Amino acid sequence: MFGFNHGSPTEQTLDLHNPNFFNPKLPPRTLSSSKKFEGSSDLVNLRYHMGPVLSSPINIYLIWYGKWAPSQQLLIKDFLLSVSTFNHRAAPSPSVAEWWSTVSLYTDQTGANISRSVLIAGEYSDRRYSQGTHLTRLSIQDVIAEAVRSKPFTVDHKKGIYLVLTSVDVTMQDFCRAVCGFHYFTFASKVGYTLPYAWVGNSGKQCPEVCAYPFAVPGYMGGSGPGALKAPNGDVGVDGMISVIGHELAELSSNPLVNAWYAGEDPVAPTEIGDLCEGLYGTGGGGGYMGQVMKDRDGRTYNLNGRRGRKFLVQWIWSPVLKACAGPNAMD
């Protein structure tokens, strides 16, 4: 649920023998509707409801809505492509690919696991704001329909997922107030097909203290508690988006038609594998702490390594094996 120009990313080395770990305390959550489940399966009734998961190689179709700097697009694409970067020289441990390995533990009724192959199969830029600068949960489907009609990529209703990313000047129904991102599927009456999709917005100028936390902190804190942590790639809005994108992709893969993996009895408002670990980024998380994360030599906070020397801070995911939140930067 959740102009920039950085130049070329530089390679950095994580000292695994003497890492700079820390465990910041979180302020009270601004998203009052958020739920946290911090460790015991006794608190969680996560069940499989017999629907499909994304077990075939996953083709992501990116829809860039609004105005985006190329550096911002590259950062997000580097994260997505890091999911399938298994070479430890290209992305040392703890890596994005190792983080996704928890997602890939989920299976369908045939025993097929969620795929570890994630590709960017197509991109479409809607620079003219075809549906205006204020979107709703329904009009987001018109954005997808516009992209499909323009035929920058074929409709892929077997392996495809559609990721709509809105720029910093676009508002969305419930954005900042109740959600930072969401996923669902398109209606055939709107798009012509049933296509799993997710939306994530850039909160950088609207509510970074909500959707890009901990890279921005609420004003009501008045300087008390921890200060904002330094974003790993220097872009508070986009770095904040990346954790939300990871959250939504994990849930979209394990519950694409809202009839597979979730807790609770209401498929309209399910508690999914990302919701169960919201706010947890490392060992020792819970009780208001985010868990053990790392700082690089420039003081930037992260818990995962990606391709091309990128660093990311991404929340943990509920493991069906451990019956707890898990991530590759775990200390135990």
C-alpha cells in the first residue's frame, strides 16, 4: 500500500565484517488505517483462497503518467531489474533478488511458485495527462486503457502486469490520506481485458512524511525523535516510491485477482503479504522500531543492494515458511 540528475551511480562496498547498523525508532504512523503484525503467526490467519499467483515469468509494463526526469525513471527501472539480478558481483548480498526470494515462496494450487524472473516488457509515457492531474481508482483504468489503445505494447493478459506511476504533480483518490499505492485488476468494460495492475504515486511534494517516510518526518514531531534518514539515491520522493512499489509488486504477484493469498475474510479489503510487515526493514523491528538497517559511507540509509551499485530501503515481506516477516539483511 504506500529536475533530478544524479549522474552515474558509483560502486560502493558493504563491509560485512564491520557494518554500520542502526535501528531507528519510528514516530506514530500518520496512516492511521495501517495495520502491523510484528512477528507471530498466532496474530495472522494468512490463507490461500485457491486463486492464481504470477508463476510465469512476469512481464512488467510501465506507464509513466505525467512528467518524469530520465534519472528518476532509471532509478525505478534499476530497482525492478534488480529483482532478477542473481549475480552477487552485480548485486552483492543483501540483494533485491534475495528479498524477492521470500515472495517466490508462495505457490498456487498446483504447487507452482511465484516466478523469480521479472522483466520490463514495455513502457508508455502519458506526458499529456490524458485523464487530468487528479485521478481516481476508476480513472486509473482509463489511463491503462489509453496506453493499451495506443499500442506501445501488446495486451499481455497471461504474463503481464501493468504498473502505473504518477508524477509528483498528480493527485489520486485517497493518496496521502489512506494509501501510498494500491493494486487491483482492470474491468473488461474499461480496458477490454482483465489485467492485474498497481498504482504508486510520487509523494515528494504532497506528503513525503507519509509515503516517503523515513526519508521525511511529520512536522508535528517538532524536532523530537529521529530526524529524517538520508535517502539512498538522493531523491526522497522516488526512494520512498521504491519501497511502496516493492510492497505492491509482492502483493500483486501473490494475489493478482484478489482471490489467492491474504488474511481476513473480506477480499475487498484484504490484509496481504506486504501489509503484514509494514514499517519493518530489519532485525529488531516492531514496537515502533524499523529494525537493523545500514548506512553507507555517505550516511545514506539502505537494506538492499541492487544492480549498478544501487542501494534501496525496502520493507520486509511475510514469509509463509518462517511465519514471520523476513528479509535478506536479517541478523539472526
